[in-house]
Amino acid sequence: MVEPLSSGLSEEEYSGGERIRNREKYRGIVRTEAKKAMKLPVESECLVWCKPIPVLVSEICRDLTWRDIPSERIMRIANSILRELIKPEFKARFTGRSRVTVAAALFYISCVILKLGVTQREIAHIISVTEVTIRNNYCDIAKVLGGMKTIRENFSADPLD
């Protein structure tokens, strides 16, 4: 028996064509946002790399339509963590990675902090990568920033609470 996903689709129903369309959608966002960043007067290679990530996190929020996701809170937490990751001491570790998977990991970390119960599997199906890819990025980000306990302490404070 094929286990249904939270979206109501089974693994078989979530066809290869749908995965390819999703993958191309996210790659298109990266290309568009990177082109916009290249036109900025700032000569920061890191800025060009990280510009698409907030847009990607926002798109993941929109694509999780079967969940009640507090998009603004997720975006604030993800952007705060991203600001830490682009600091000089961490920048080299992440700038060569896929922006889509880094965005997925930031989205997942934000969901963990907010205790939303979104799984790596749900995110993996939306952006068409494996759960392991998300988990590896998640673990690397957590390790670099001092572990999930430290991340929860530093990034869970929300001015709207």
C-alpha cells in the first residue's frame, strides 16, 4: 500500500511530470532573483547568492496549501538565520550550495522553532528533492549556528508574540 502524503496525493499520484514542473519553477525563481541581484550596485558575490532564498522560502509557504502556515513568522525567522549564514565566518560553507535546498532547510528550521509539525518529507515533495538533502542542509546549518537548542534560543523571539 502506498502511503498518502499530507497533500492527499499518494507517491504514485505525485507524478514525475509534477516533480519536474516544481523543480523548474524553483530553478526559475533562483535565476530571476539572481539576475535582479546582479544589477544591484553592491559588488557582493554573497548578496547575489542569497537574494533568491527569501523568495524561495515564501514560495514554499504558498505551496504548502494544505497547512495553516504563519508565513510572516516563518519569513522573519528564516531571514534572521540567513543573515547569520552570510557572515564572513560561515559564508564559504554555504555559498556553493543549492539555494533551493538551503531555502528548504531554513523553512524546515523555522517550522521546527514554531512547532508546526511540517515534515521534511512534505517539503521534499514540494521542491522535488530528497529528504536527505534537506536533512543534510538542516544539520549543517544547525551545527554552524551551535545546534538547534541555540537556534531556538536565538531566533524564536518574535516581536509579535
